[in-house]
Amino acid sequence: MKNETGFRHDAPEVLGVLLLNLGTPDAPTVSAVRRYLAEFLSDPRVVELPRPIWWLILHGIILRLRPRRSAQSYRSVWTDQGSPLLVIARRQASALQERLSARLPGPVRVALGMRYGNPSIASALASLRSANTRRLLVLPLYPQYSATTTASSFDAVTAELSTWRWLPETRFINQYHDQQGYIRALAESVRAYWAEHGESDRLLFSFHGIPKDCLLKGDPYFCQCQKTARLTAEALGLPEQRWQVAFQSRVGKQEWLQPYTDQTLDAWCAEGVGTVHVLCPGFSVDCLETLEEIAVENRDRYLNGGGKGFGYVPALNDGAAHIDMLAELVLRHASGWPGARGDDTSTWSEHLLERRLERARAQGAAR
């Protein structure tokens, strides 16, 4: 159990928001990618094979071959500031902090953590504890729930909290795949892209794939992806023949959720579909899977196959509509907590905090 001696009786109680995403290597090098993949692929939520068998496959084959290829892909999207996912995620956290501070009467602190890699969930939680977080809202930036992402984040958060002596009141946001603000932001992003590039013949909703076995075991991800796409298409006024859902990023020989993105694009080429735009609603931040796999690899595949035009609609990233939606999500889930409404200032009133410190000192407390 960790030693926690930093509490002060005159410190205001803070609403902490833990913003989570998947993660990224620290650098686009083979060694950094190997460390990242080893952590990621060792998660039993991600790969559900028996551990001894998977350990041999992972360390005997995958971590010997895949890091070099993946490092090359990461180098193609790396920026002067670092990994696109981390750079944008930090901007998201900063913008959300600003938005919530302007709307909440009580103190709030937003911290960014990555399920794999850095900044770690442990370090993010430590920063919230240092800020005197007594109420914790965990927001994984996975709009559609999956055990491979959302539940894995829950595992990591609770594992860290299990080492704390004084736990904060904690709430966990499981998904927001059909929230009005989210759908509205997606539709607005497509309209903005169309305003600049013109409408396409087809719009492809490409989500990250997961093994089909996850669906058969009860994972709701597939159904939630379908609903997100349907609601967005309805908001855009698209007829059924102009849009479709597909799944990308499959690996290995196991069957994954279908249809596959690359095969769908091949089929559209064969049908003579001229122009295609791709939206990836499951990615809250642009990353390797969108910037390289979709915007480069699948773009080249489609154009080389005979397609006339291809465009990738950027992720919501730190756009105003996205940050507004996240702020509304936080406010809704924090409802009822002190500091989350304008009529309750009892937890941060300077006068009351001074009185609390006086009473504590009378009982022998140092601070």
C-alpha cells in the first residue's frame, strides 16, 4: 500500500478527470516500438489465447519481426513534436481543462494517461492525487465499448487504485457511441470536409477491427459501430447505397469483424465507384491507423485499383465541437457531485477550508 502523506486540511477537494487513450511508442525506433508492442500484446484483454502459448508466439516470433516494420510506419507519420496521437491528445486535455474550468464552479483537474506507454495511467493518477482529487471521473476516448479497449482501461485504473490507501469516489464512462453531441460533431466534420473537397460518391465508415470471436462472446462493439455509422449517415441525409461500415487493421489468420476495409475498397473499384471518402469514427485522435493505414496505404490501394478520387476525413481531434461534446459528457456524468453544480460551494469555500484546518489542528493535525 502506497504511503500517502500529502493531504492538507485546507486544500480544496478537486474533481479529477482522467482522459485515457490507447498509447504510442516513445520514439519511432525499433527498440521503442518493441517495448510498446510487448506491453500492448501482453494484455490478456487484447489477445485471449492461453498465456503460455501466446508468450511463445509473442516473444519467439512477433517481437522479433514486427517492431522493425512498425517502426518504419511510425517514422512516416512522426512529427517534430513527437507522436501525432500524443501531441493531439495533450491538446485535447488542455482544451478540456480550459472548457471545464470555465463551466464548473469548483476546482477541476484534467490528466492524460495512456493504457500502454507514456504518460502512464499510474503517473496521471498520481498527478490527480497530488491535486487532492477526491472525486474521479474516468473517460476513455473509445466511443464504442470493447473489452479490448474500454475494459482493459478499467483493469489498469483499478489495478493502480488498488494500491491507494484513500480511494476517491470514482465513476467510469463506458461508451458514448450514440450521444447526440458526438454524432453531431462527426456529421459536422464530414460537412466541413465536403465543403472543401466536394461530396464523394461513397462514404466509408472504417472502424478498428477486433476478432469475430469477441462478438460471439458478447462484446457489443460491432453493434455500437453500426449504430454510430447509421446515426451519422442519417444526420448527413445519406441514402443507404451511399455509405457502408467496414473494419480495418486486422492481423493474423484469425477471422475478424467483417467486411474488411481493404476488401470493401477493392469491391468498390470493381463496381466502378468513382470517389470515396473515409471517416474513422472510432478514433478520437489521428494516429498511425488513420494517417498511414487509411490516408496513405488504403488511398494508394484505391487509386491504383482504378478509383478516381479518395479522401480521408480527419478525426475529431481537438476541434471545438469535439471538446464541447467531451465537456458535456463530463458534466453529465459528474452530475450530483459537489463542485459540479453552481449551487454548492461547500467543498472549496476558503472560509470553510480555514475552519476545517482549525478543527484539525485542535485535534493534533500538523496541516
